[in-house]
Amino acid sequence: MLNHQNTVVIGTQFGDEGKGKIVDLLTADHDIVVRFQAGNNAGHTLVVDGKQFIQKLIPSGILNPGKICVIGNGVVVDINVLIEEIENLQNAGVVFDEFMISERTHVIMPYHIEIDAIEEEMKGNLKAGTTKKGIGPCYSDKIARFGIRMIDLLNKSMLARKIKTALLRHERMLGLKKFDPDELAETYFRLGQQLQGYIINISVFLDKALQKGQPILFEGAQGTHIDVEHGIYPYGTSSNTVSATACTGTGLGPKAIDKILGVVKAYTTRVGPGPFPAELPQNQSTHLRKRGREFGAVTNRPRRCGWLDLVMLRHSIRVNSIDEFALTKIDVLSGMEKIRVCYAYKIQTDQGVEEIDHFPADMDVLAKVTPLYVEHNGWTEDISQCNHYDQLPTAAKNYIDWIEEQTGIPIRLISNGAGRENILYRNI
Ligand code: IMP
């Protein structure tokens, strides 16, 4: 189908671009699928043979029998969610061949979930609208070196010491008192025992696989614009969502990567607060939200919807070194008379009005930009039945060609529906 290369798949917008399905498809050409960042804040919705799966932790590749699925050290894992996910997949009859998790992966503890809510409350209108899964506090404990790793779960005395120290920090800093360190150490040691067989040094494992020529697919979660450094800080998530994290989050170097595929939804959505220049007003976004079923896979929150934004895409192309695009949910645009795309922003400066084509870091500036649009003709046909690119209506092809022209990135895959079969290959 495509070629056997070590490929990174990342989101180019605010997340929810439909990466899960693309990863699921590309898995056929790879032996190993690795998650390298985020946790159960990210949900991938997949439809296989009409059956829906929402994967939060285990790489979506698990639905392809015979593939090795790996959780990298850059991920943060809620052990209870992981165990539940393993059981659910097994109950659904999914063949659970080979699954492993890095010994260096950090564990989301119950106190992280509690702190997530406390910190959000503290932040007022600077809050990110988190998924309340303890992601940020887990990453901040990791960076402050108070974290608990998978390997620690297997060492009872180390685990007890680490939990005690972390709780001391949180008690002093936040007044958090409700957790009993001994009880937690006991529980998490027990959970660790359940997962013991999966915990390995994945850097060594993946390096051996590379040497044997086994192609690896690096599965990104979320999107570039909620990256902790390159996104809409402080409204985004607490991990790096960009392609370089495929290396730091697995223990491989940049030369391990052959190709970076950016997933672009044909319009833009966002869950959570913060500036969103090309956002549509509530009363004009019903078509996209309804047809695109734009509700959070993890939180079920309605997603904010807007037009495709080339300023965002250019930023993503640069910070990720994107080679190719997969364009998703193009079928959702069917029935719209006109389709707009933002190509630049207008901002007011001391010198007057200026047109910019880069994404501002100052959230106050970003909140005030005026998006400049190009308007395209829409199409009325339902395109989810198209099997070839050539069958698409001319207006849809024009829209696709234009995005390609403006960004300079070839669009290789076009997803025209939720199912595995709804995919159009192009220029291959
Ligand atoms: P957190 O990752 O739960 O800390 O949430 C931080 C921000 O990232 C919030 O605005 C979330 O809505 C957003 N976010 C986290 N995960 C996802 C995702 O998978 N898709 C889209 N937005 C996400």
C-alpha cells in the first residue's frame, strides 16, 4: 500500500484530527506501533467492521492482529485505565499478541487527578479546561523529579519512599492531605505485579527492531497547537505533541525516523478554552459539529468548530518537518454552499494594521487577530461512497489541490468517512 518506513503520525491542529484511523490503516505496513506522549486525555475513535473502539492508551494498532504495540516512556499512564483497556479489548475478542510498556513511563497517581482539579480552579480564566485525568500534575511531578515510573512499581521499598516524598511535596504546597502513602504503595505495588510481564526497556527493544529492519509507526496523540511549548500555552496540554517527541518519548534518536505524516482535518476543532482565530460562531457551526460528530472522545464535551487555518498549518509544517499530509473528514463538508479557509491574520500594531502569516505566541495578540479568508465553492454530493480520488466532485478536488498548493505539502491520503474502507490514496 504505502512504503515500509519508520513513520511518525502527528496532529497538525488542536487534536482530534482523526489520527487514530490513519494510524490504524498505516499499521498494515509496519511491524510495531508506538505511542510516545500524552495519556488517557487523548482518545482515538476507530470503527472496524461497524464496531466502535475508543482507545485511550494502547496504540490503535492493537486492532490489527500480529502487530507489536508499545507504550513509550513519554506517555503518562493511569494504571487502572490501562488494565481496564486491556480487559475490554480481550473481552471484545481482540487478539492481544504483543504489548509492552516502557519501564520509564510515568504513572498517574490518584493524587495527580485531585491536583488537576485544584490547579484548574486556581487558574481562573487561564485554565486550560483540562480533561481532569491528572495529566499535567503527573508531567510536572516527572519534571520536578517526584514522579513514579513503571519500574518503581516493581520495587516495593522504592515505591513507598517515592510516594511518601511526593505526598509530602503536595501536602506542603497544596495542603493535600487525603492520601495515605502506605495504602497507596500497597495498592500500586499490587497493580504493578499485574502488569509486570509487559514492563521492559523499550529503547533496547526498538533499537533491535530497527537493526532487523522492522518498520515502526510512531503514533502521536493530540495536536501541534496544544503542545506545551509550540502550542497555545497555557491553554494546551502538558506534553510535547510534536514529531520530535517520537524520539525523546521512546529512547531513539532522530535518525530513526524516515517520514513525518501530518494529519489535517478539513476544518478545525478545539476542545477547551483559549484563542481560536478561525472559529465559527455557535449558530454557524452546527453543520460541522453534527455531521462531524464533534464531541470529545474522552470528555464528550462539544468541540468548538471553525474553518481550516493555513497559519496554523504552516506553523505545524515548520515545527514538525512534515513530509506529507493525510486530510480527514472531507465528507463532513458536503452540503456546505461555501467553504472558507483562513490564509493569514490581520493584527493591529503601534505602526498600524499588519498582515501576518505566523502564529503569535502572545495569547492576547492571538485572541485579537482578524482571520483573512479565501472562499471556495462547496459541493452537495455525499462523497463517502467515492472509492477513488477521481470520483470526487470537482469542487472537492479544487479544495484539496488548493491546500496542497498553498502549503507545499503533498496530500497522500484522504479520509472520506469514519470506516476503515473510507480512504482515498493519492499520488502514490
Ligand atoms: P489535559 O491534557 O487534560 O491537561 O488538558 C489540557 C488541554 O488539552 C485541554 O484544553 C484539553 O481539552 C486539551 N486536550 C487534551 N487531550 C486532548 C485530545 O486528545 N484532543 C483534543 N484536546 C485535548
